Amino acid sequence: MQSHSNSKPDGATLVLFETEHLKANIRSALVEAALSPWQRNFLSDVLTRLERYGSRARLSDKQRLKLNEILGGDGTRGQDRVTTARTTRQTRRSRFRTPSFLSRRLRWSRRRLARDVVVVALIVMVGLVYSVFETGPVQSFVGTVGKSSHAMGRVDQAFTVTDGDTVHVAGERAGTRLVGYNTPEKFSPQYGGKLLWVSSGPEPDPGTPPFHVRFEREMTASKKVAMMDFPDPASCLKKAETDDLSTDRLKEMDWDRIDNADEAEVCMFRLLGSYENLSYTTDWFEAQGFDVPPNFSSARPYRESDGTQRVTGGYSIRKNGPKFPTKGVIRRAFRSIPYGMSVDATWSKDGKQLLWVQTGFSTL
């Protein structure tokens, strides 16, 4: 598989959207499709290259053709389309090299601009709808301050108490925070502050067991916040009277607390990494409602080219609904867009140490 170079002159780079879409389709094919050993190794090598180089990865026309044959299921028409498109591009390049290049760049720029505008508009619209349906009014307590026995004169002012620990006195613009009191808020405004803190402050503690990612670029700000919110296995489990972290207890992951894929990856790493070896991975996945293919199970883990071992669990969003979040109509509807979810748990060569956990989503 090393013969597939990522820097061929006739190769073509992928935009970020194409890269993520291709990675999701490859993961889905590796889990669900019946592939030959050569096809499985080819898809694994392409997936590794895409994860390592991202949108900078280059694929030749022949490699694209093979991917189309494996993933698309119709290689003949795909080959005709690739051959025809390549002949047309070469003819145009030889006759009108500079105008063709500029026109292609301009055409792609317009398409990407239109796509970005649509994405931003959808995000704004979803945010507005979310703010209407998911948030509620701020609860306040209104009262008056009577005469104080320690004051020099009469004190009679109206005040409001917001969220239990913030006092607003009538006539004052800023509120007064009660130090030493921390009452819970229904919709916490602290997440944005945490993102700012991890982006500009020191690195968060890796926690227990120490959280790792495969590539440094995957350590995003939201993942760092997840490391802070879920520092150990106990923080990822459902509430119980016992603090024991037995084999069965580690299966009781509290999915109600999971809001995004980063939190899911951190918590799954905390719990799976608490086991002695990968032999418990299949049972853990099945306890969470995942399906584990026989060729990617604890008994027969998929061995990567570097010797590491991978166990994969698949979850049908189309059949069961999104795994997270478990609350909120708008958020669950947004998470229902993909039709499938997969989780890769990669262990060391000897299977005694969890290296990283990665989630992927399959879309049409």
C-alpha cells in the first residue's frame, strides 16, 4: 500500500468538505461492507492519509477510480466519467492554460463562498430557533431591604436576586455577586468562558487515565473543555451510592450529560482506558447500544500497519435516533442529520493500553 503516493503530480487536492465526507464513507464501508483484503487495506491506507494530511492530501485519478469502484458500487460508469473528465481537462489545459486555471479558481471560489453563506445562515437560523424553544426567562426574586440594625440610618431599597447568587440593587447598573455561594443555573453561560480560557491559558490536566489524541491538530478548544468537565471515570458515570469502579460499573456511562462529540470521545476514553486490556471493549460497546462487527471485535481486532489494534462499534442514528444529546428538540433534530455513527478504540500493540478514541458520522 505504500505505493500510493500522496504527492503525485497528476493528483488532485480535496477541499475540507470532500475530505470529511470521504473519511465518513470509508469508515462506514470498513465497518459494514464485505471487502476483499486488498480493498480493506487500500481503504485503510487512504483513510490514514486523509486523517494525517487533511485537505492537503492528494489522490490520483486512478486512486479516485478505485475509491469509486469500492464505495460507489459501479466502477464502469465511474471510470468512463473519470476518463472523459480527465481528457477534457487536458485538452483545455493545453489550449487555454492560463484562462482555464483562472476560470476554475473563480468558479470554485464562488461555489465555496455560496456554500459558506448558506452554512452561516443555517447556523444563525438554528441558533435563533434554539434560543426560542430551548431557553427560558431568567428567574428573579424581587424584594425590599428593611431597616438594618447595623446601619447608621434607614436603608430601604428594592433589589432582585438572579440565579440565587447575584443581587441587583435598584439604581445600580452592575449586579453584586455573592462570594462563597454557587447556585446552579439552568442554562450555564460559562461554556464560552471556558473556551476562551483553554485557548489562551495553560494546557488543562490530562486527567485519569491521561487523555490522548492521535494527531495534535485534533486537540481543539472544545476537547480541552471536555477534559476539564470530565477529568476522571467517575465524572462520566451515572449517579450511584457507591464509588466502586468495577467492570460492570464502568459500563454505566451517563449519556444525558454528553452534548457533543468531543465530550463523548473524552468520556469513552476515560471509561475504556480504565480496563486492563482491550478484551473488555466489545462488551462495553454493546452495553452502550453499539454493534460490533466480528472482524473488528475484541476477539478479532483489526490490526493496523503499525501493529496497533482497533475495535470498532457502529450505531444506527436512522434507526435509534442520535446517541447525544438526549434532550432538546432542536439539538436532537440537528444531530439526526447523519444516518450512522462509528467509534474506533485503538489500543497498543500488546492490547494493554488505550491510545485514543475517535468518533465518525456517516452522511448521505
